[in-house]
Amino acid sequence: MGKKLYVGNLSYSIDEGGLGDIFAPYGTVESVAIVTDRETGRSRGFGFVEMANDAEARSEEHTSELQSPCNLVCRLLLEKK
């Protein structure tokens, strides 16, 4: 099972394919979901990316790199026990 990342501060124009492309250089992207408003269908500005394994999800490289040029906020979600 992969590790899920919260990604915030998304542009309203980005789609799931585009978000997956941003994370693809850092490892295998298993799934991407952008949360949308149920009435308008417009992005709510955040989503989730699931990476193939823990090491890829915890990569400091993509966390620091994504915050600078794209102004994205990236956080690893912890599993509930």
C-alpha cells in the first residue's frame, strides 16, 4: 500500500493528470485525487497524491522543491491506528 500526501494551494486550473506529472519524477504515483466542490465542480484548491512506497512519499527532495517554484504545500498523511 502506498503513502498518501496532502497537496494544498493548487491552482484551480490544474487537473489530476497535471498533478500526477508534477510528482512523477520523484517516484511511482499510484493515484491522484483533486477535491472538487459538489455544486460547481470547481477544484477546492487541494488534493491527494499516493506514492508507491514510504521512501518516495517522505522524499525531502520533492517536498522542498515543490514549495519553492509552485508554492504547493505538501504534507505526508499519517495512518490512523
